[in-house]
Amino acid sequence: MIQKRYVHAVVLFLSVCFFVCSVCVIKTVPDDMDGFGAQEDASFDHLTVAEQALALLPKKLIKVGFVQVGHESDWRIAATKSCKEAFSEENGYELYFVDADNDPKVQVEAVRSFIKEPVDYIVIDPILTTGWTAVLKEAYHAHIPVILLDRTIDCKEQYYAAWFGSDFVREGELAGQWLQNYLNRQDRGAQEIHIVTINGTQGASAQLGRTEGFARYLGKNDNWKLLAQDCGDFTESGGKAVMEAYLKTYSKIDVVVCQNDNEALGACAAMDEADISYGVDGDVIVISFDATKAGLQAVLEGKINADFECNPLSPPYAAEAIRRMEAGEQPEKKHYYLPEECFAAEEDPMVLMVNFESERMITVTEELLDDREY
Ligand code: GYE
């Protein structure tokens, strides 16, 4: 396909050269009198005829097919906004955007339609880890590079050029370690602690990773009792429904771990309705992931105790990788983790440490929220 594009470019280039040369031959009026300003001529002065011909060619946009998970959360909305900005026409892209509305089949169909188009690059934010090998092989054989964002997939590395996203296991571990420290500081380190979790979409790597990371701390603390872990599908309504059911089933809940901010907001609404106190000075400790503006607002208000960031701004990294590939380079690394931070409602003197990397809890303030991009 690259060869075909090359031949097209050469043919186009020669035709334009021919056109420009003919214009040069027949043209008798001075440049500044035929509608082209003197200024424009001046900027072309230093160019050869061939370069002038190229400069006159309309800029070719890079076709990018982007298949998004859906629009289930604030995090996702921020990621979609970032995608549309990064792959704008001004930046040199023609974007084919598909919102799969959380349906894995729609995602695979979208990739097939991108291959058929064909686009120059495919960017996927996969709903599930599974079900990708066949269609990615098709993209590979069609010589269309694939970039993955956010969630990971189970597939041979050769079928994609790069992945940019978050270390979800680490996020889960940070949450577990923070809870351990927090309970110790409250002298509850040996008490029986009743925990419920509201999980994200079953089989999404964000759900799998956060569950695995947090489970490492469940394993380290025999006094922590995991009562239940149901799926809230990363949505506010899902989080609310699951929490309502938990409140009906369990008379004592000490901690709710919500796998994203929208679920946490839903859980808070359910506790409000059931007249259960939560957050700072409340009966239920609320832990969340994402650290979106709405999530951090709830941290500031003391409703969510701690929020572990997941950075939704990966599309600019994909755009940069594509620019490099267009220039004939390969992305420097196959897997790239985005920078992320951890936030708490209260001052937290403890430093978290996961895999020899330390993390300080940042106390949320009004100023911090004002400056927040997402
Ligand atoms: O936590 C959630 C979203 O895949 C990391 O998906 C992402 C998750 C994020 O809908 O809010």
C-alpha cells in the first residue's frame, strides 16, 4: 500500500511540475498584477520550481479511524474530547470516529470498516481484553498500523505498533496501600473491616487490573473481609444500583471501593437516600479511581476519601506516534504509561510505595480543581 501511495505521489508531483512549467511558459503578465499578491510571490522566491509545485499541492490529510469504548463516564467524555482535538483537521488528520456504546461487536465491525475504507492508521480503545486477534491480523496484513489506547488486549505485540495507557494493577495496589495506612492511622489496623467493591465492565483491563492490585492488599490484611464485588459498568446508574443492593443485603459496610468516579457518585447517591454517612468522618470510607473534575469535587467536599488518578489524555500521544511513523520512524517504546497522581480529602503524611516508586497523596483544594483539565 505504501508503494502504491508512493507511485501516486510521484505521478501527482510530475503532473503539477508539468502544470507549473506550462504556466511559466505561457504567463506574460507580471506576478503582482494577476491576482497573486507580491507577498505570496516573495515567499516562493527561494524555492525551486519543483518545490513551488509541491507547496501548491493541497495538504494531504492523514486518515485515522478511532473506535472509542462509548460515553459511559466523565473520564470517557474527556478522552473523546482529547481525541477530537488531537486528530483535528488543523493538525492534519481526517478522523473517522466510532462510539461503540460499550458493545465489543461494534468495535470489531468498526475496525473492519476502517480496513475497508482504507484509513492510514487505526486507533482502538478496547472495551474488552479478548476478541481482537483475528481483526488485528487483518489490519496487519492490510499494512495499516494499529495504536491502542487506555485498556490493553490479549494479543501478540506484533499486531499493534504501540499502546499508551495506565498501569491499572498499580492503581489498585495504591488504593489498597492507602486504605491500609488510613486504617492504621485510625487505630483500626486489627479490626474486622467489611469491604464491598463496585467493579467496572467485566473483562475490561481497567477492571481486571484494579481488582488484581487491590486484591494484593486484601491478601495482606486478614482482617479485611470482602463481602461482595458486583459490576457497575463504570456508570453512575450502575454504581447506584449496586450500592442500593449492597445496603439492603449488608448491615455493616466499612469501605466501598468504586472502580471509577461515576460509580462512586452513584454509590454516594444511594447512601444519601439510605441515610448512611460516608466519606470524611462518615461510617463508610469511599475509594475511587479516575480523579476527574467531578470526582475531585466530591473529594474536596469530603464525600470520596481517596481518588486514584487515571489519565484520559492519551490521544495526543497516539497523534505524535503517527507523526513519527509518517516520518519513517517507529514509536520508541511498545508500551507507554501516562503520568498519574493520587488525591485525598484530608492531609495525608504517609508516602505510598509500589514497585519502588513512591507516591504522595495530594490534598484537593479549590485552586487544584480550577486548574484541572478534565
Ligand atoms: O476508569 C472509566 C471508564 O478504561 C480507564 O473506563 C478507563 C475506564 C475509566 O469509563 O471511567
